[in-house]
Amino acid sequence: MSVLKWLERHIEEMICCICLAVIAVSVFAQVAARYVFDVALHWTEEVAAISMVWAVYMGASLCIRERFHIRIMVVVSALPAAMARAMIILADLCWALFSLFMLKISWDYLAVLWTFTTKSPSLGIDQFYPQSILFIGYAAMLYRLIQIYVLWLGGGAKGLPGMLDEDGDRSLEDEEAHI
């Protein structure tokens, strides 16, 4: 597997894991500094907050890729196949439209941050960079939604878009090949 293919498959997981590790280290450092050394580290809260936001947006993209977002599948699976497919497609279309809307809003927000720079209170970094996750996150979500439908249509549009069959017959190689 090439490096680019591996990154395309695992970039969200990698960013989420790094962010969660940064959160854990930051919080541990703050607790250790306060209770062991009686010193407050001001930067740890800001680092943990920025990492949490990045982890959430990358996690949302990861959940789209894996189709782990909460859906009321009991209702969808009780519907006839054509209606279930239409409901999933409609829900994903609404999601894609919302992502497009948020891409526009986040682009405008980042343009303001680029024009009128502000520094974070503890780290002193330009807020444009940590806030860029808004655009990056919604772009990643939209990319993963489009990817699901391209792969679904390329596979003959069988079943529901991006959903695995319940019988569990797909092997790990099949799963890797579809993404």
C-alpha cells in the first residue's frame, strides 16, 4: 500500500490519535504541575481545548467514512428497500448541503481572522491556524460523503450507500479495497 493511499485511508485516525494524546499529556502536565510542584501551567488548557476541537472535527469525518454516525436504522431497515435508499440519500444530501453552507461560513470567518489577526491568550499564536479546523473539518466531511457515493455508484449501487451487509461476508481486503 502506497504512503498516499495509507494516508487517505488513515489521516483522520492519525490526527484524532495525536490530538487525544496531546490532550492527555496536557491535562496530566497541568495536574502534576499543580499538585506536585504547586505551579500552574497556563498553556495546557488552551492546548487541550484546541486539540479537542481538532479531534472532534476529524472524528466526524472519520465517522462519515466508516458510516458510524448515529442513524435510526431500525426505522430505515423496516422500510421497503427503495424508500430506505431514498431516506439515506436524502439525509446525506442534507448533510452535504449543510457542509457546503458551513464551508462558506467558515471561509468567511477565516477571512476575518486573516485580516484582523488575534493572538491566543496563553500560547500567543495567531487564531487563524487553530480555527482553520472549521474549514478543514467540513471539507473532509464533504469529501468523505462524496467518496461514499462514488464508491457506491461504482459498485453498482447495491444496498444502501456506504453500508455494509449485515451478514458480515466482507473480508478485510474487501473493506480496504472499497475505501
